[in-house]
Amino acid sequence: ISSPRRIQGDENLKTMMEGTVMRKVKSRTWKKQRHFKLQEDCMTIWYKSKKTGHSHSTFSVSDVEAVREGHQSEVLQSIANEFPPDRCFTFVFRGRRGNLDLIAESPEEAQSWIQGMRKLIENLESMGQREKLDQWICDWFQKADKNKDGRMNFKEVKDLLKMMNIDMNEHHALRLFQMADKSESGTLEDDEFVLFYKMLTQREDVLLIFQQYSENGQKLSLMEIEDFLHEEQLEPEKSRQHALKLIECYEPSDTAKKLHAMTFDGFLMYLCSPEGSIFNPQHDVIYQDMTHPLNHYFISSSHNTYLIEDQLRGHSSVEGYIRALKRGCRCVEIDCWDGPNGEPIVYHGHTLTSKIFFRDVVHCLNNYAFRVSEYPVILSIENHCSVQQQRVMAQHLNSILGDKLLKTTLDGKLPSQLPSPEELKGKILLKGKKIGGLEDCMQEHTDDTFSGEVSDEDEAAEMDEEHLRNDILRKKGKKSKQSLSKALSDCIVYCKSVPFTSFSDALQHSKFYEISSFTESKSRKHIKEAAVDFVLHNCRQLTRVYPSGLRTDSSNFNPQEMWNVGCQIVALNFQTAGLEMDLNDGRFSQNGRCGYVLKPAFMRSMDSKFDPENPAGREDYRPLTLSVQVISGQQLPKVNNKEGSIIDPLVRVEIHGVPMDQARQETKYIDNNGFNPSWNETLQFTVHVPELALVRFVVEDYDKTSKNDFVGQYTLPFTSIQQGYRHIHLLSKDGTSIPPSSLFVHIRISDLT
């Protein structure tokens, strides 16, 4: 099978296919020559060391997210004086995999790889589903065609089925093989293999639905499509326009198109498309009102953003900022300390994590802050610097960010509430300690000879407090003062950090532009003792919650508890995959992934009496029933590559929300079938506060002797669910897509009677 997108006559790709010797760089001292080559399939890059002869590695073009030219990574910056930027470039991989830094022998060779790789990525992104599936089949064919003769005998086919996660009855497999072997040569070639694959993947589950609505079992008429959309997919009114649009988009047969009809192939393509997905495509764009004050939104937030590993010995890197911002994060943290030659540095204080310059972080923010979302970015500054180096920080912020840095209130007047994301588009806001209040900003002071003192409450002090519940230390900790440079203080407008004493004190004395930070344990204590007051506090001002200092492995707490009381800035370690980051990704997958999600109305009103422990007390309380029929799974990925191991998949549906809504149920497991398992089980849930709930679908490989292995997951807001027959396109542990793995489900949401 040849790749469906052989890209003819492209000089860059020819160069890549001929192969090039380049240096792979890991550090200033580790630079080794490697031979890189694009494979015939135009999908795989193969590389090996010049010395070690046999051993080689490969990676797929689909793993590469972007190509950066020049000295755009720390590693390449560290050798900038040795190699010119026009020979250097970086492949950035999806998920949490480290970058690949390369140096070509000449600028021309570098350009061939930069442009060629970009073209391949662009081609992949513009592929339709049919092509993607063909490409996937083609990749498998090449993996299984051991002797590379372009044909597959029955033994190769059996090996392929194991690789594809199918444990099939040999007799059944042989029957399909013989049916596909039209030429009766005892081997499958190109089209025969595609035919074999199609018979193998015949979707009986979808065929049943198709036949239920199709009078002649061959095609769906326009009226039959309308009936299906209205009765199953619960589209509000029967819409001929929509039915026509689906035929236009997904029907592969021109004959059927002319007849305004849909064949089974077209029906399946529609169900596998974004429109047939469980996630409502209307929530893929910004659909919420963005003119409320900032504190009315949940804001995607990262903790110790500069770390890409653990909190004690990990690597600090601007890459941490780039990754977080590319995932839609809108609040990042910078831990600043005095550095060499008067230049402030960023690292996790009093630990062995590596250090980066503050100015490099600011340059990175200048470049990446608004690539994914134009809404404001908040820089949470953890300031441990001397007044002299604080002045340098202020200089860097001003000179590098220019107009992007918000220095005064928006209209020069003193407001009574925070501005909205809409008004702050393209702006970077500083959060930190400030001398005096917003009122003092209004009087212009130009000289920076002045510095003031503020009470020194910071995360480090909070952390010590968590470790040592020692009164004397605590009292001492609270009294210490920190000197603050006026120049840096003036950069803080709407987010002045203040210590928190109590909700009643805040209600009387605090200003709308003041923000307090809590460790997760402090927040939990307040949630337990005064949840209603906490909700009200968050109707007025911003709150930031960050992980406990005891989480040295960069693990995360569950953000849902904090969202339940309306905390806006719930900061997580973005570098750590798992349930908590899945919830964060799910929460912010809506509203165009812009990093801001409007809180429900009952969490924005000053009359709010909302209590997450007792949701039924709310005036507009309307519990719903969620019914999920888990029908089948498609091409689930293998978990381990042990010879011949095949997964025993089960599906778990979890609800994350207020305490009453927390629930999980799972299907039985299916023996030895990760290719097309069929469950046909219905799981039911009651959801009391749908506006706050997230639904997470998890597939695991059942293991009776040890913990089940994770296979894939997908998390979305309850309010973004589409009803009817839907596919759920699974994501890896890293939150990246793993096509064509999916679940097929039927969803119904109804009032609780």
C-alpha cells in the first residue's frame, strides 16, 4: 500500500528522504551526529547513530506539534555562540515528551527539514477522516509486512491482528482472509488488504441503527435522516437544511449525493465526525458572555509553571511556560530570586531545581501569551528579590512587554469592580504585593528612588507553616516585612496580593482588587467550615488556590472541590498527567478553549446562598438524570507491548461535581478484545448541580491480580454533552488524541421525576 498522500515533486521532502547527517543536541557538552531520514510513507522519521551500526529509533510526523527555527530552546540558546541560528531548529512533540534540538551542516539543509516538516504537519492537519483511516491502515500494513514484498500472507495477517489488539478466532480470520483474497494468490495486496480491514471493522452496532431508519436498508432518504436527527439526536426541530448539509459533508458517493440520500458509509462518517461527537461543537468557539468582571470566571491556572519535573530536583525551563500557554493556561507563576550580575533568576527557592533568567521568562511570555487565546494573562509573582533586583524586574517587564503590560486602570478612573476579560484582551496583568492601594496608582510618581514595606506573606512561609505547626515560628513569620521597589509595585494594578484573615474581615475591609492565596489544605478547611461565605467571597474578589508544599513530586489536588465554592484561580502542576489535569482540561475544553469559563449565575450574585453541601436549597434547583448506554469500543490502543498481550477493556463513567454528585459506575470487562469490544450496558446517574459537573469516561485494561492499566479517557462539562448516538474520541494520559480509538454510546438527559 502506498501512502495516500505521496507528495509529488517537493524538493524539501526529497532531501528528507535522501537522508541528512545532523547533530542532535542535549546540552552544551552533549552534541552527537545522527543520520535522519524521512521514510517512504512520508509519515515516519528514522534516525540512527553513525557509530552504533544497527540500532535506530523512529518517531511519527503526527507526534510533532511544531517546528521552531533558530535558537528557540534553552539548549540551543546555551550554544548560540558556537552555531548560527540559521542552522538550528527544534522539533516540539505533543504531550509531555521532551523536544528534539538539531543542528544542520548548512542553512539550506536546515530549511529543507524545517519547511518539509511543516508541510507534512499541515498535510496531516488538513486530512479528512477517510484519509486518516486509510493512512492508519497503511501504517499497520507496513508494520506487519515483515518481508517488505507489498503482500501479506496469512501468518503476517495473524501477527497484524495481535498488533492491532484483536484476539480473533483463527477460523473466522482465515474465512475473512480468503474472502478478501480475490486474486486467490494466498496473499493480500493493496486493495485486498483494505477489503479485509473493512470486513474486519464492519460496524454491526451502527448498521442496526441505520437499518432501523432506512426503509430499504440501502440508503437513508432526506426524510429518514431528518427523523433520525429529531428522534435520536434530539435536534430541536426537523431541519431539512441540516440533513442536506450532512449529506454534502460526509456522503462519499456522488450518486447518493445527487439523490439527496446517505449510504451506510456516509452515515458512519457522520457519526465519527466532530458533529457526531459527544462534545457539542457549538462550545468549540467562544459562546459565553465575556463582559463580566474577571472574578466571575474560572481561570485556567498553573502552579510553579517553570518546572517541567518535580519540585526538588526538577528542571526549570521556559518550555514550561510555552506548554502551559499553548494549553490555554491564563495564569502562570514566576518565583523570583536574586541572581548573578544583578539579573533576577526564576527557580523553586531553597531547592536543587535548575535556574532560568527572569528576562527569558518575560521574553517567552511576550512571544506566547496570546497565541491560543486573546484574553488576559495573569502573572503571579512570588517575589524574593532585593529592591535593586526588583527594579531590574520592573525594567524588563516594561521594556519587553511594552503596551501589553497593564500599568494603570483601563480608563484612568477608579473603578468599583474588576474589568472583564473582553476589556482586558491582549493585556498581561501582574499579581503581587503592592505598596498602598489602587487609589495611590492614580497619582503619577515618576521617580523610583522610593521603596515601601509590605507584610511578607508568601507561599514559602505558608509551606513552612504546613510543615511545622509551631506557634512561635508562625508569629515570627507573620511579622516579617519585605521592602518593595516602587517601580515594581506600580506594575500591579488589579491583583494586589494580601494575607487572608477571615471572611467577615474581608467582607468589611477588603477591596475588589485584592486577592488572597490559599494552600489546598487551608481552602479545604474554609470549605468545610464556611462554604457559603467562601462562595460569597468569590462573588466579590479573586481567590487563588495552590498545591501543598508537601507535594514534592508535583502531584495535584482535585480542583473540583475549589470550583464548587467558586475559586477562580485553581493552580495545578500542568507538567503532571492524571485525573486532576484531565478535569482541568475538561473544564476548559469549552468556550473556544480560551482559558476563561463563566461561573454559573448562582455563583455570581451577591445574594447567593449557594451551599455545595446542600444544593437542593437553591431556588433554581433542577436535578437531572443522565443515562449512558455504553455500546462499543473501536481500535483501543495497546497498553503494553508484551508479545501477544491483548487488553480486557472495561469502561468507567465518573461524575465530578458537588459532593452529592460525585459518582462512578463501570461496565463489565470484555475478554481479549481491544479492537471492537461490545458492552451494551446502561449506566445511570442523578446530577444535582449540572452547571458545575464534569463527566469523565475512562477505559481500563482489567487485571484481576493488580491495578488496572489506563487505556484512554475523555472528560467534558456536563453542559457540553450532546444527546443521542455519539462517539467519544479518546485521549492519552497526556491529553493528546489517539485516533482512531473511540467509544460509541447513546446518551439521554431528562428531568429527575
